[in-house]
Amino acid sequence: VVGHGQGALVARLVLRFWPDLRTAVSDLIELAPPNRGTEAFRATCAHACPPAYWQQLPDSTLVSAVNSRQATFAGVDYTVITSSIDDVITPQPSASALPTGPGRVSTVAVQDVCPNYVADHLGLGGYDAVAWAVASDALNHPGPADPARIGKAVCDAGFMPAIDGERFLDNSARAAPVLETVPPDGVPTVPAEPEPRCWVLADGCLTGASPVDSGLVHPGSS
């Protein structure tokens, strides 16, 4: 399973609260994940922001639920791919750091492979050659990624395979006005984090259940 940004957090949510699915996953590869939440949306959410922004704040119910009791699971190899210049998941590296647990974990910044390398949040999940190489290493070897296996030639590649450089530049220019609007125009905003689904609550789906915290979990989900 490969997830980018909040997509990686959602994948962890599934592993956390659906125990029977853990045996179906050998690797979880997280590209620029908000494993401990991100401060980047704090100012935007001062009044109202999209639900996904609320859910990614460090003190959100979603982040607390995913990290409650046990953050990783035996049999699943976790590869966390980050960039020191990620301006969406902040501050780095702590925002992406995966809490410890029984699963095998490798955290690799693209700058670990290529010093002074420039790759931002969107690059890691969309087109970057080094992030692609780290993810491929995890997929093609037992255990999580090992940056020592990655050749330095990738540092000069720029784009992952199958990316058309000319089309990329054209598409980037057309996408820029949308990406620079935070939150994007037309995206609904809410004044607070939405209530979580009942299976994230300490008492499950019983009436009056209270939100999960670091010591309270849905029964049967350990």
C-alpha cells in the first residue's frame, strides 16, 4: 500500500481499526505523511477550514486515534519517505515521524540519498525520482527501504519513470493558480473537526461514547 500525505494517514487508520486486514499488507509506504499531524494548517483553521485540514492538525481526534495504543503492527513493514523542505507537513522531521511499535520501520529523507536535494510535498507524491526510487526499493526487497541500496545516479534524474518532462512543465503552469489558493476555491469549510465515526471511539458504537485518546481504543482493535 502506498499513500501520500493524508492518504498515508488513512492507510494507517485502516490498519489500526481493521485488524483482519493487517495480514493482507506486507508494506506500507508513506510519502510525506502527517503521522503526528502538521502545523501548516493551524493559521488557516483559525476560523474555518476544510475537514481534511482539521483532521491533520497534531491535536486532532483523527491523529490521536491513529496513534492510540499501538502505531505499527508486526508483519507490516513501514517506509516513511520525507523531505526536509516539505512545507505542507511541518515541522520536519517530527511531523512525519512514526511512533514506535512492533512493525519494522525505515524513515528516509530524500536528502539522505541526495544531500541538498530539492523536492517538496507535491513532488514526493507526484513525480520525484528519488522518492520513487525509495518506494521501489521497499516494494522490491524484504523489509522496509534501505537507502544504501539506491544508486546516486537517481539524484540527477529529476522525474520518476514515465513522466513526460515537456507535458509536466505545461501541466504545472496550468495547475499553479489552483495549488497556490489555500484552501482551494470551492472546497467546503467547517468551523471545527468533524465528529469521528463511532468505531474510532473508546466505547465503539455505543450511545454516548467519547472520543479516543492515547489510552482509549475501540474494543477488539488492539
